[in-house]
Amino acid sequence: MEEQFIVCKTKKSDVNPAGLNSWEKSVIKKMKWFCLQEIKDCPEIIYPIVLPKYLPDILAGKYPKEPIELDMSSGAREL
């Protein structure tokens, strides 16, 4: 399986589930935005698990020069 994560910025803070398909609507019970500290402190697993490592630089506009290949089970290694 291969997934891509793309940085996107918005000025809106509401979360609108209107675009979800019927299966997504059946399994998603709640949606919300998380700040970095909430991601770090969350007792649940948030994927990719290495997000807290890379997110501070990404939020500061410091993007990696090359894509980062993530091992979704254990961590990341840079390409």
C-alpha cells in the first residue's frame, strides 16, 4: 500500500463531513483539527506515527528537499 500526504493550508476551521462516502460516514464518528501538542499528547495512535517529528518544520514552512518514505508501522527513513 502506498499513501501520499500533502501539505494544505486553509483559513477555515470548521470540519465538514459532506464529502464523505457512505462507508466513511458509517465508521467516522467525530472529526476535528488537532494542534501539534494535542497530536503529541493523544493516547490514540495517529498515523503516520512519525508525524510529531516532521510537523514542527512543516508548520514553519521548512519542507524536506526530497519526499520522505514512511514505514507506517515503525517510523521513517528519508529517501
